[in-house]
Amino acid sequence: MQRDYINLQKKDSLVTIKKDSIILKKDSILLKNKDSIVNDSIKPKESIDDIITHIAQDYTIQNAKEKTVTLYNEANITYTDIDLKSGIIIIDYKKNTLFAKGIKDSTGYVQRPVFKQGGQESEQDSILYNFKSKRALIYGLKTKQGEMFTYGEKTKQVNDSTIYIRKIRFTTSEKEVPDYYISTDKAKLVPGKKIIVGLSNLVLADVPTPLFLPFAYFPMTETSVSGFLIPAFDTGSSTRGVGLQNGGYYFAINDYVDLTLTGDAWANGSWGLRTNSNYNKRYRFNGTFSFNYENIINGIRGFDDFDKRSNFNIRWNHSQDSKASPNSRFSASVNLGSSRFFRESLNQFNLNQNQNNTFNSSVNYSKTFVGTPFNMAVTASHQQNTNTESIIMTLPSLTLNMNRVYPFAGKDGVKKNPIQKLGFNYNMQGQYLINTTDDEFFTSKMFETARSGIQHKTSTNTNIKAFKYFTLSPSVNYEETWQFDYIDKKYDETNNVIITDTLRGFKSYREYNMGVSLSTNIYGTFNFKKGRLKAIRHTIRPTVSYSYRPDFKDNYLEQVQQTANPLDVIDYTVFDQGIYGSPSGGLSNSIGLSLNNVLEAKMAPKDPDSDEEDEKIMILNNLNFNTSYNIAADSLRWSNVTFSAGTRLFKDKLALNFTGSLDPYQVNENGRRIDKFNPGIFRLSNANLTANYSISSSDFDKSNKDNENKNNNANGNNNPPDTMGADIDPTDRQGRQDSRDIGGGTKKTDLYKGKIPWTVNLVYAATYSNNGLIPGTVGVHTLGFSGNVDLSPKWKVGYSSGYDVKNGAFSFSRFNFTRDLDSWQFNFNWVPFGSQSSYTFFIGVKSSTLADLKWDKNKPPDRLF
């Protein structure tokens, strides 16, 4: 290998500096022939103004007479910002040119020239470059601009910013033989900015298609650019006719925020408008905002079936970077709008939202006051039931918390005795609550029934070691409620009804309660001498508690006449419709009993000679019982015994949970409890059983278990994949599927191995109730199943369904078929039956550069108005 340096500015160099210059005509170099970029008869002015560094593996030949340098085998030269690697490179410093080409050997044409200049790189069969004019003639070009690969038979580089190419192919496929390409005779390429082409033809697998474009423009900038979004033609239906969907304009406002405006229009007058904005500021915050509005017309104006309505939906998601402010945080998750939006939308086929009958929103700001025990949170929330069309909002809710403090703790916070362990905390919550409906949403009426108030809570407790094995924990709680509205009831003699007026003003009431609990832990161990089972440990945590709360409601009672009889009165308080309710009524003087159980086992390793530690296995996660006895009650002093049990079996594959309630009292013929115990002590009044089981093909592949465990630990995410498939969402221009699921590039496939990965998730649920009058009945009895099957490394099928055992029918079912076509993506979502029966078909290019190169078809669910 030889390394030489040529400086053509020095007098002792091989090139003599001439004063003559190349004669230019109309800003072009005189050419010897049509494809030449130099003229040997013209003596050029010196234009090489830097050192040329050259390297060759085999040899370097310097010809002083012809003033050339020839490099052979793995040749490489660098000059200013130019880096060229090739099999053969010839430098002609008399003509200020260099020529590069590959080498032919037994394997074919190898060491093709790779030309780098600035941030641009290209590969070609051969290249002739002029140092002075910065022009080049290239054959067999291959270059990449962003996501786009460009292949050209003959290329002429006019300058650093403009390239003309003939017989050109564009593709985003990374294969040597592309899956597809767009073919055109001539094009203009501005590196890093754009590609402009003439008449173009789409070619699939080297087979030309009848699809032509008269011209095309491909933006190639690193940053987003504004531009029009081409609408899709929709055949519509008999109710709305044909139309255009998702046409509009994309605004690349700046590096931090963008805006997309799209709309729909149908022949019957229905139309829709959507705005979507993404924003992101590194290390500060990021989020998305969207607004959807649709004006839907059904039927023909003047006929009885004519219907016109408008729906809207607003979504906003905002997340603050943890580095932006360690002591405060702002976040938002908003989803509000018309309750009928997702059921009636002509463009949003979000099946997950259709199956969910609630909208929930929250905007949160929290702050920690450093150096103090206080922290604050301000929340604006929204809950909307799409079935009842009721809306509940808090605008806002303010919470101020004081962490528990120990004013009597010893030096350095030492807490040894009960006085030192005495702790205090404080909580203040204020709300402005609005309860309204869809029809009154965003109108002045929604504020007429608003409620507001503030509630203060403080408590203190400590614990005392009693009788060596017991813990005694006394506590005292105090509450004070302020309300800024109250009610006043009056009897209307004319209409013989009670009129309730809501008045604005300040009212308050106070409550307190006290209690004490005694608890301990009891351990029982059963040892075994044979087999792998070494021991079973049973942990019992019994707790006895006592609580006392006076009757506060009696101090605030007022009376109102309810009939024409002046003596026929009823009691009420001015706080009955307040945001925090009225004072607690009735004396509470009760004893609580609870019993918690945990069962664990210790297993020896399978190999007794190994150094592995004993394995701990959870047999019973919990078995809990709770009840109470009200000393102050005149009857029905015992409350129901509630119980819960849970465990995980088969290496945590099966999760079982069982809850229920046992009623000690009988019921009369009207179903009301009476003060008589059941003959069988307890009656099972209700019970719930749920079971979740997950299994996959990897559970049977021992070679992959260790790798899966490592991957799960590394990723920190053991959540099952989304087997429901992508949402049917025509507004998504990327195939209606999360880009994280699509992937990119070419996946390697192992053929003829017979491996078909699969997952199955089973959910079983059953409920039981018994009112004491008739035999117990099963309310819910369902089996749900979901999962996916990889028919091949590139074919995936996802499914989700269920069976209602009680009613003998299948529940909501959904299937998703996905095919990875390397540079293309195929996706088919299908809901075969039910009220949401629908499908969507999509096939298109993955690359965002050619996002409009796609074909999609959908059949939305039947809209019920």
C-alpha cells in the first residue's frame, strides 16, 4: 500500500501552473463529444487548491509526461470534502479530472466507486469528475436520499446542488432487486431537498403496471415540509352517496409543532372537518391535539326519514419530560365530545371506543414544596357515559396534602416510644362540580346546578407494643366540611308538593371519630422429610378493631311539611345535595374483625447436588375474611362476612380470584333482612369468580425460555401483545396500524422449519347471587379468548372473541390479518358479525415518503340513528 500527497500549488510539483483558462460558452464546458465533460486541447487554469491524499492496495503509477496518477485495487482519494473509494482511480491533473471504476474478477464487477461529498453518498458503475467545474458524469448510479433509493443509468451532475438523471428508478425497498420501483425516463434531483420527475410508471416485481403519473414531486428534506394531502375516493352508501375523504393540507409550522387540516364531503351534503397537531420540545414536553367535527345527513330533505345532526370529539394528550422540572409536573389526557360520535362517525371506526361506554379526561398539575411536608395538586376531570349521555366534571379539584409529621420524635428522627411515634397528617380538598348532559354541554345551563365545597381532614395515630406479640394502634380522625351552596325546602299548598331551592352561601359542619386496633402475626410451619417439598408455612394475621362515631346529623336536622296535614313532616338537612353530602347519621359503636391468611411452600432444587437455593412457591396469595358488630344498633348488628381469595398456578400462568359475601340473617317475604339468623349460619348472597390463563408456543420451547426471560427483564415489559388488531381508522395515512408494529426493512425468514409461534389468552368470569327468596342464580357466565398466530415469519393473524355460556351466543369478535411485504404492508381487519360488523383492507408502502402509494377499502359498521 502506498500513500502519496500531491500539492499542485507548489513549484516542485509534477504539474506546472498555467495562466490559461478553460474557455466557457454559455456557462458550460466545451465538450469533445456529447458525453464528455473535458476538452484536452484547452489548457486549464489551476483549480485544485488543496492536497489530494491517495491510497492503493496494489500499486500507484505516476505518469509525469501525461500528468496522471493511476491507483489500483481498493483505491481511495480524499480532496476537500470529497472521499472516493473504488477499484481503479485515475487522476488527470492536467485536465483537473478524476475517473473511477470497478474491477472485474471471477465474482463479477466489484469495488464499484463510492463517492462521498459533504453529507451525500452515492454508488455507481463509473464516474468522471471535474475538480474545477464541480461537474460529473456518472453511469449506473445508486444513491439514497432520506428513505428513497435512486437508481440511474446515466447521470450528469451540473453542480453541488443539481443532478440530472436518465432512465431512473425510485424505490424505498432495500433489496438488491427491489420489490417495486417507480420508473421514469428523466428526472431532476436536488440532494437533500427534492426529486422532480416526468411521466412515471409503477413497476411491481419488475412487471410494469398500467398505473402512470404525468409528473411527480418527492420532497427529500430532513425536516417536514408543508404540502397538500390527496383525498381518497369513497363510494359511500345509498344514504350519503359518493364522496372524498381525508383531503387537506399539512402545515410544517416549525421544528416543534405541525398542523394537519383534513376534510370529507359526500354527495348528500354530509361533511366532516378534522384538525390534528403534534408538538415536541426536547427535554421539556410533547403532545398531540385533535379536533373532529362531522355534520351528518341521512335521508332526503322533506321526507319523514330525513335526519341531520352534528357530532364532535376533542382529544389532547400532553406529557412533561421528567427533566423539565423535578418538583412540578403538568400532564393532560383529554377525550370528550358527543356521546354518539364513535357510533355515528362516517370516518372514525374506532372499535375500542365503541365497546367502551365512557369518556374520561383529566388535566393535572402537581407541585412539591421543597423543604416542607406539603404538596399540591390541581386537577380538571371529566367523566361521560355515552349510554345515558350524562357528564360529570370537576373544574377544578384542588388538593393540598401534608405528609405525616412526627413532632415528638427524638433526636435525628428516632421514634422508640408511643409518644415519639405519634404522627399527624392533613388533607384539604376543594371541588367545583358540574353535573350536566350532552344537550346542555358547553351551554350556560350546565353551570346552574354546579356544586362547590372544601373538605378538611386531619388524623393522628401511634402504635404500642402490647403483651410482647401484639401491636396496639389507636387513632383519631377529624373532618370539617365547607359548602358554598345549600338547599331550602318549602311546602307548596297550591300544588301540594315540596319545592326545593338551591341557594348560594356558606355553610359548614364538623365530624370526628376515634378507634383502636389490635393485631398480631401467627406463623405455623409444617416440615416434610421426604421428597422435594421441604416445608409449608401458614401466616395468619388476625385484627380486632373498635371504632366510635357520634350521631352528627341530629344537630343539623330541619323539618318540612309534606302534605296538607301540618303534622306530617319529614326531616332534611341543608347539606343533603352538597358536593360532600350531609353529616353522618346514626351512632356508630362497632367492633371489627378481620383475618388474613397466606400459604407458602419451600421446594428443594431438582438436582440435590446443585448449589441452587430452595425455591419459594406461593400456594395461596390471600384468603381474607372481614365483618363487624355494631353495638349501638337495635337490630341486625352483624354485618355481612366478606371474603376474598387469590392464587396463581402453573408458574403464574393461571390467575384465580374469588370474592363473595355471606349474610348471617334471614329475609322476609319481601326480601328484607330480619333480625333472625339463618339456620345454616350463613347464606352466600353473592360471589364472583375470575380466571386468567395465558399460554404460548414458547412455553414448550425449552431452548427459548432463557432468552425470553432475559428479554423480558431487559425490556421491563411483560404486557401481552395487542391481539385485537389495528383500529379501523381511515384518517391514518400509514395503514391504520401503529408504526411500531409495522417495522421496516426486510425480515429474515427461516423456511421449512415448521415453527408457528402462537399465543392464547383465556378469561373466564362467573357471578352468583342469592336473595334468600328463590334459589341462587348465575348472572354472568362467559369465556373470553384472544391471541395471535404467526403462520409464517411475515404472516400474522390476531383474534379476539368470547362465548356467553348462559345465553349461548358469541360475544364481540374481531380478527386481524397482517402480511409484512418488506417495503410494503398489508393489513385486513374484520368484525364478522354483530352491531359493529365491518372490515377494512389496506395495502401500501411503509415509507412516509410514499405514504400515498396505497390502496384501501373499508366497509364501516351500519350506523343506527
